[in-house]
Amino acid sequence: MVSTFSSPAEAALEREAGAAGLLTPLADLDRVYELQRVVGFVRDLACQRVALQFPDQLLGDAGVVAARLEETTGSKMFILGDTAYGSCCVDVLGAEQAGAQALVHFGPACLSPPARPLPVAFVFGQRSVALELCAKAFEAQNPDPTAPVVLLSEPACAHALEALATLLRPRYVDLLVSSPALPLPVDSLNSEPEPLQRFGRRFPLAPGRCLEEYDAFYVGGSGASSDPDLDPDLSRLLLGWAPERSFSSCCPDTGGTRDEGARAGRLRARRRYLVERARDARVVGLLVGTLGVARHREALAHLRNLTRAAGKHSYVLALGRPTPPKLANFPEVDVFVLLACPLGALAPQPSGSFFRPVLSPCELEAACNPAWPSPGLAPHLTHYADLLPGSPFHVPLPPPESELWDIPDVSLITGGLRPLPAWKPSNDPGCSALAPRPQLELVESSPAASFLSSRSWQGLQPHLGQTPVTGVVSGRRGIAIAYEDEGSS
């Protein structure tokens, strides 16, 4: 318990700040960070002040990259690090504080639209991919040349997908190549229909085809890793992909493959368990996990209305990045819901670290909206924008008089019958919602007060009327380290 919710004082003294210096050889900086493309981006916009956003693992290269860009472009570069929430989101607030006219984002990105318009260039990096080994692994996983398969990859390997598809197309006739859903230029004119955009990627589907028809082959990760904590980008794909279609991954370095069906099943089972926990919860904590992604205010209002309709109490908490010590300060909260970008909401959490489970907005929607489809029919949405009006996946709440609110619901965790929402009157003629009482009593208090009344220790007791009245006396003088009435030591 001590190691979970607090850290010893010696940890702050023994912690290493990390080795300073370059992480990437100087000869590879231009290729890894695509400096020529970044220079063209800055010159095309004629920006004088540019923000460079680096994740924590790439800050060792930030100084040299910024110096090279300043020398080449003549513009002032500002390094953004230690973002308030996730490093995958564009830090438009930090760029505005620096007075930047554009931003260059390095490293993995969720590609969520920012809350404020700002020219952004994304640099994912270019991880080396063994094309021949990956092509052989693809042929071993997909022996049928007529089966529809889509090529996916982690962002750093996206540059090699077309080259991999070139090796496979002579044999495979129904091969689809995905690409990162980079923001399109504002002045771009394209008469062709925009391809399907899901999971932060674009899929150029043929007319009449749908993504649920395709198997998936993912290039990325490490084939030797057996850590159950998955990369959030791969978790997003596994949760959202059609369960009846196969999904395999391939290590870009060794060509080792693995079937991700078992992992996907465990992830879906975990999400269904979290939905049951949300249905049993009476108090929900809404964690603000982003301030720079578009429509986050609208999504927060939607979640508050959702919990109110389900008869639950909600509290909005703005705590920055959620950690076990922060959330342990709210023991009256039954579940937390993290309102963040798709990668932030699915970030791996150490097992047993949080005092209460942390859910995504989609799981709260499935728990509180009786009109939401059953788990076998409803897609698992990873972006909160898909739950809002205007999205094809939006399911409005049924009206109060709808029979959906009267369907009996049994908890799969406790085995008890869940009560109806507080605003829903009971259909039992033997009970009355307004029963006469002999005296005025408090019918319902706040969840925090109810939780406090159930605790064995409730703080200092005032004992009103039980303490004798005494005159005012002079108290102690000085500071806590040395009061005047204490002897010198």
C-alpha cells in the first residue's frame, strides 16, 4: 500500500535525471527527423517563431535539432517538453505561450484535431524495416492470395508500407495499404471522394467495400516482447477491428509474427468488465485528460449529462496526468473516466496501481446509455468525438418515458439487481415515492457526505455545547522549530 500511493523520501534523492547527450548519431539526424521536409515547411509559411514539440524519450536530440533548424531557416525555435497531458497530442497551448506561428511535432502522434487552428507538421521518424523478412512473414500468415488484407503499421514504419506492398502485389490481388491521417492543407482542392478515416489512418477503399471485410497485418512493435501492456496505438486497432477477422503483427527488424487474436480477446474482456464496474458505480469522476484536442468541452458536457441521466453523481477533476497518488485522494469515487485522446485513454496502466478503475468515454457510454447496442454489435470507439452528435456512431439517450429505462439489470459482479435511476419512479403500487414522515428528515445527501458517514474516523469532533466556556489566554509565541517557551538545544 505504501509503495502504491506514496513514494519514500529517499527516492527523490536517489533518482537519476538521465544521461545528457545525443540519442541519435549526427550522421542520421537529417534522415530520422526529416530536417529537409521541416525546413521546407517553415520556409513555405515564412514563420519567424516555430515551436518544436519532443516527447520525453527524444529530448536528448532536441538541442541539436533546434540549432540546425535555426541555422538553416533563420527562424527562432522553441523546444516544448514535459507537456501537461500526453506528448502524442499537439501542445497548442504551449505554442501560444511561446508566440509560435507554427509547430513541428516529433515522435508518435494521435493525430487528433487541435482545439485551435495552428499549422502543424508531423515527423514520426523512420524506423528501419526488413522488407524481405516482412514479405515472407506476410505470405506465411496469409496463404490465400485472394483474401482481402490491409497493411497497417506503427507511425515510424509507415514510410515502408508502399515498398512492402510493391513486393506483395504480384501475388495478392486484394491488398489495401493504410496511411497516417495527416491533416490536409487548408487550400488543397481535391475532387476525389475522401477515403475512410478511422484509427488515425486513411483507408482507400473501393466503392462498395467496407473495412470489416479485411484481415489485418500490422508492422511494428517487437516480436520478442511478451509484456501484456500493449502499445496504445496497437490496442486501439485490436479493440476496434472486427472480431471475426484475423489480426497478426510482424516485427520490422526480425520478421517474427504473432497472432493477436488472444490479446484482442483479453482486451475486449477487460473492457466489458469495466463497463460492469461503471454500471455498479454511484459516483463517477470525470478526469480532464486534454485541453488541446477539439470538442473536449462538448464531450465533457455530454458525459455529465450521461451520468445524470443514469442516476449517478459526477465530479469533474482537472489533475493533469492521472497518477495513483492523485486519484487516491478521492476514495468516495467508484470509477474514473479519462477524457483524453485515443492514445491517452488507452495508455497502459500497471496492474493494481490505481485505487479505482480508469475507464474510457466509450465504456461509460455503454454503461449509462440503455439504447447503446449490445457488446457483440456495438463497435468499440476510442475517440470521444465519435460519441457526440454529428458522428455516424452517435446514439442519443432515450426519452424519460422510454421503456428502455425499465428493463431489469443484474450486476455480473455483485449478482444483485441494480436500482432504477433516482429520477425514475417505481412501478410497484405498494410503495410510494412521497411517503409521509413523522418529522422532517434529510432524504438524500451528497455522495461525499454518505461516504464520510460510513468511515470509522470522521475528523475532529466539535462537541458543541459539551465544552465549558473559559476565558481567553495567551498562546505560544514563535515558530514551530523554536517556540519562546522552549529551551535552547
